[in-house]
Amino acid sequence: MKTIAYILAGILIFFGVLFLWASFGNAFNAGYFLTGLLTVAIGFGLIWFASRRKRFDTSNGNSVTLKIDLPANSALEALKCQSCGGTLSPENIEMLAGAPVVKCPYCKSTYQLTEEPKW
């Protein structure tokens, strides 16, 4: 939708400039001048509306929940910080750019959580 709005805005601005240019021909033509101004203004208005983005706000309950399905015979181990060895809780793990990142509340270190192969 954004791409279509940008293309349409470009066409409107192009023809608006042509109308403005034509209005200053041999004799000034007020109709062409007003049409050119209006067309250019609509083109820039389309660019402005297309560039506005609706921001994702998590304060009103819109959030993403990540569910992990573990096999039946898996046991959870205590999660410890790689730097200081402090015990971490699930609140210390965040998803950033699709990867789990651990932030230690004790030593303030940040690292990506990796899973070691079981074999």
C-alpha cells in the first residue's frame, strides 16, 4: 500500500509541476496555476500520509507470547549466568531480534542464550 501511495504521489507531483510550468507560458493562466498547486499539494500529502507508521504499543495489552513445546522427558535445570554464576529467572530472558538474550541482574552482563546439543 505504501509503494502504491509513493508511486501515485510521484505521478501527481510530476503533473503538478507540468501544470505550474504551463501556467507561466505566453500569458499567465490562473486555472493551470491552481491545478498545479493543488496537484503538488496532494502529492506531498500522500507522501506524508504514507510515511506515517502506526507504532506498536504494548501498554494496552498487545503483546507477543512465545510458547516453547518441550519433549515429555525433559527436565529443567537452574539457569546460571555465564559470567558470574548467579541464578537467573525467566524474567531475565528477553527476545531481541528473534533470539533469546539473557541480562544478568547481578553483574549486568548481556549475552545470547545458546542451546548446546544433547548428544
